[in-house]
Amino acid sequence: MNLYQQWIEAKAAEGAALAERRRIEEELSEALGIPANLDGSKRVEDGGYKVTVTGRINRKVDTQKVQEVAAENGIGWDVLTKVFRWKAEIDKRSFDNSKDEIRAALSAAITSKPGKPSYKIEKIEE
């Protein structure tokens, strides 16, 4: 068996295992009375098992909207910097199109490291 076929089979097994684990977790949540909107942890001991379920509510902040609402309500930057973290993110296209001296200066504040490559392999049907 070649590596391509092995990868395809491993990916399928991984997907099946993930789907099965998620199905079991849904059943566990229902059986343990875990709310879908759990924000924090809940611990249950049952039948010799200790189960800790941690739920998170993902929150996304509209930076522009926050600044507009703050301005409309007289909330200053000093308050905003206490209740929100401000994170600079690179706009790669704009950065690459900026002047050389700007890129050179700002590059000192940017750390780059390669990520794990992703693969997609499909068998070509003949």
C-alpha cells in the first residue's frame, strides 16, 4: 500500500473517530444535564469516573463598533484599554505593498514561524 492510500485511510479513520467521540460527548452532556451554554466548568463523579466538562462562550469584539459606541457614550480610551485587549494583526497584502523603509522598521515587531502544512489527497477515479 502506498503512502497516499495510507493517508486517505488514516484520514477517514480519524474522521470516523472524531464523529463517534462527538456523538458520545453529546450523549454525556444530555445525561449529565450539561447546558449547551455552559461558561465555566462542571465536575461530576459517577460510577468510579470523575468527569469535568468545560464550556466556553466564544466572544468576538467588533473593534470599530466598540470605538463608535465608546465615543457616543463618552467612554475614554483609558477605560477601553482596561476592559479590552487590543491586538495588532498584520494585513499581509498591505504590509507587503508598503514602502521598504516602513516594512524594514515594522519587521522588528513581527515574529514569523512556519505552520504545519496541511494536505488534501484524493484518489483519482479512472
